[in-house]
Amino acid sequence: MSVNNLPFPVNGKGHLEIGGMDTIELAEKYGTPLYVYDVSIVRENCRAFIDTFKQLGVEAQVAYASKAFSSIAILQVIKQEGLSIDVVSEGELYTALKAGFPPEKIHLHGNNKSMEELTLAIENNIGCIVIDNFYEIELLSQLLEEQKKQIDVLIRVTPGIQSKTHQYIMTGNEDSKFGFNLANGQAEKAFAQLRNHEWIRFKGLHCHIGSQIFETDRFTTAVEILFSELTKWHQKFDYTPEVLNFGGGFGIRYTEDDRPLPLNIYVEELVRSIRSHINELDFPMPEIWIEPGRSIVGNAGITLYTVGSTKEIPGVRNYIAVDGGMTDNLRPALYQAKYHGIIANKADKPNDTEVSVAGKCCESGDMLIWDLATPKVDNGDILAVFSTGAYGYSMANNYNRFSRAAVVFVENGQDKLVIKRETYEDIVRNDISYE
Ligand SMILES: *Cc1c(COP(=O)(O)O)cnc(C)c1O
């Protein structure tokens, strides 16, 4: 932290810097809106998880949930750091394979995996499929039988934990479109179908209890619930799991109100809780897998915008409009997500006014930030919004036929374009003339 409690430093010109680069120069060079990632932060986040498991002497896989931000370049960084990855679609799987990701470190998720997705996964011998439902067991059995191949699987279970976070990102509750219910016996039924399967190697259980979680007790509650089920399976079938996967959801800081824990704490608490159950039940220690998405890339990314029109409504509020919005960051419009930002070319100036930041889409809901303290804002200023590295580019869209913004990586004082800005030619690429 430096001036004004910012996550990035300010240089002698009063400009915000990221990865040793002047954000104003980056905006001039690549145009706006622009996503910029400090790759060293991505690496730090990866290492925080990996190193903690190592220090604790636990066999683990840290699988980056690539839906948070999937592109060839980011997956190459993730590969370099030795993580595994989760994919939830054929497109994400295709991107991972294109990035040269080792297939044995790819895990396939999804609540409605298609024949094509499962086929691509099997043909490429990926490391694990996380089975979500009974229909998928049928499809997968049929495909493996035809191809005379075996594959490792986990089953996704829903432990039924209430989430304190926004309901749209609540996935661990019992009334969920995801996974096998534990309480009503569906999970055990799935296990019974899979434990002696000819082609499916049953490795263990998966759960994902939500997103943007700040409390470790949510994870330790999940551990307790899984172990109470496993205790039953042990008594009935003499079964002990080889793998337990506790998903992702580790919270990050978007605004000053967010108080995330250091990443190692989540891992330490998870392992401590699993060890205590293992010791009590006299089970062998399973491999522990986790699936962080947001906490790997979220705080590494910022978005730069150029301020255009400004509008004062006396006694009401001051609006400033930027050259992006819900097309590059859907989260505020989708679930009222909060962000913090600064005027990057006035980063050393005192915040003596307050503005609300509007996007340029034809939707009154297209507001990026309400009531942000800033210096006086002029058109042509550059706004930097923090913590846009997760679910920003990956949810970007072409509403109003805006082109998707470019992505630049910075590391060691170097900048590199890793996703080109879409052109209008790209926008009409799939349109077919009707005259
Ligand atoms: C979305 C998701 C994740 C990642 O969640 P984050 O909040 O980004 O860490 C991990 N696992 C599963 C199954 C998910 O659906």
C-alpha cells in the first residue's frame, strides 16, 4: 500500500503504476478500455497456495478455476507455476489444450456436460472429470465403454451450507443446480454406482461452497459434513477417499470494506480440520485439492478507462461516463458488485469531490461505481478500477456492438499485449448478408 491506501504505487508524475509501468503510458500505447495484469501478483497468489501445502507436507493439487480468466497467456503462467486447472466447457478445455497445458492436470466441471465435451476430455486423457449428476454417469459410462478407456472421477456433492454472500453466487446450498445431494442419499447412490465401475475410477468427493468467502469456518463446516458422510461409507463399504476437493471461493479485496484473510490461512485451517477428522477416524490422509479462481487473478488485474462526458445534477450527484462498462465488467450490473477506483493521472491529488462512474451502454443499470471520492474529474482523465482480474474479461460481451477490450500483461518493467482488442470486422464476422 502507498498513497491513499492504494494497492499499487504512484510515480513522480502523480501517475498510478502497475508492475513498474506508468498506467497513463499504457493507456496511450494500447488505448482504452484496457485490462492490465501484474503477472508477478498472479505468481505470488499461486505460490501462496502451493507453498503452504508443501510446508504442511500435504499431497495436493491447486487447480486454477479458469472461468475466472481464461486465455492462452494466463494459462501458460498458471502452467509455469505448477498448478492444475479446472475447465467447465469445451471452449475452456480447447483453450487449455492450445496453451499447452498438460492434459493430466486438467479437470472438467459442469452441470450439463455435453457428449462433445466429454468426448474431447476422454480423447485427450484429461486428469479428472467431476461428475455432477446421474445423466452424466450414463453418458460417461457409454463413451468410455465405446472407447475402452478409463478415467478418474470425483463426484460433486452439495453439503447444504448457507452462504452469507450474494445469493447468485451461492452454490453449496441444498436447493442447487449443482451436484448430488448428501442429505437425501443421492450422493451415496452415485457412489454405489461408481465404486466398482469397469471404466470409471472413483477417486473421491468434490464440493464448492460459494464465492468471495472470508470465513474459514465455512470451509471447516464443509469438511465436517463430508466426513460425516464418509464415516457412513466407511462403515458400510470399508471405503476411504483418495482425494477430497473443497473447491474455490477464497475472498479478495474489492473495496476497503472487504477483509480477506491471507491465502495461506485458508489452506492451513482446511488442512488442520481434515487432519483432525483423519486422526479421529484412523483414515489415511487423502490428497487435498482446491480450486481458487478469483483469488489467483482478481487482485492482479486493473481496468483503465478514459473519462468522456461528465454531468452535474446539482444537489443530487455528479456522473462521469467512461468508454466501457457492463461490456467489460458485468459484475456490478449482474449482482451489484462493488469496486474501488482512482483517477490514475491524478493519483497524488486529494480527493475533494465525489463522482459516480457510468458505463456507456444503453442501460441505466450500467454503472461501475457509485459515490467514489476523487479529485475534480475532467474529460480525458484516465480512471483505473482495481481488482478486475477475475470475471472481467471472462464475462465480457458485445452488447451495443462494443468490441471486447485488449489485455496487457506487465512483469519486470515490460509490457506485452496478450489479447488483442476486437475490431469491428470481428464484430460482424459471423453475420451473413440477407440481400
Ligand atoms: C467458480 C468455481 C470455482 C472458483 O471460484 P472462485 O470464487 O473464483 O475462487 C471453483 N470451483 C468451482 C466448482 C466453481 O464453480
